[in-house]
Amino acid sequence: MAAEHDFINSLLAPHVTPKPVDWRRATTAMDGVAGTQSEASREVLLKILRFDGDLQVRVIANHPHLLTPLESLQAQALQALAAWGGESCAAIEEFAERTESETLEVIASSCLIRRRR
């Protein structure tokens, strides 16, 4: 699991030039982080939500995606944190208030609505 945390953290680190990333590897790592309810995973997910910058990666993928790479990571982080509840919901609310992405705002709001049911 530490390798998955390290990989995701490396995506959030500043890079002088975008580094190529196999998007399947990134999503597999996120699946591992999101699917493990540990404090280390929670910290990585919160770091993704709090990340305020450009994700300096060059995505290697076979098909286009509606979300940017960062938005994809944030959407997955929102869903994982909502499943955990508790203090994570406050982080989701904060994210929903400050995001400029309407899509992510809707995802965050729907995660909170589902959590409250």
C-alpha cells in the first residue's frame, strides 16, 4: 500500500516539466488508496482535495476523458472520503465551497447527500 501512496503523492509534487504517467497506473493506485481505510490513505485523499495547483503530468491514455487528471483524482477522493464519513464530510463540504468546477461541486454534494441518508 505504501507504494500506491507514494505514487499518488509523487503526482502532486512540483515538477519542472510534466512527467509522463500511464493513467491506468494512476487509477489503479487511486483504487488502492481509496479502498483502504487507513489514516495514511485518508491523508493522501485529503491532500488531493487540498491540492491547489496544476497537476504536472502528461497523461498516456487511449481515450479522452471529460475530467482533467486532477479532477479525476479529486472525484475519486470525494467518493472514498464520503464512504468513511465523520471528519471527512467536513473536508468534502469545504472542497465543495471552494472548487471552481461545477462537475466536482455536484459530485461533492451528491456524496454528502448519499452519506446523510
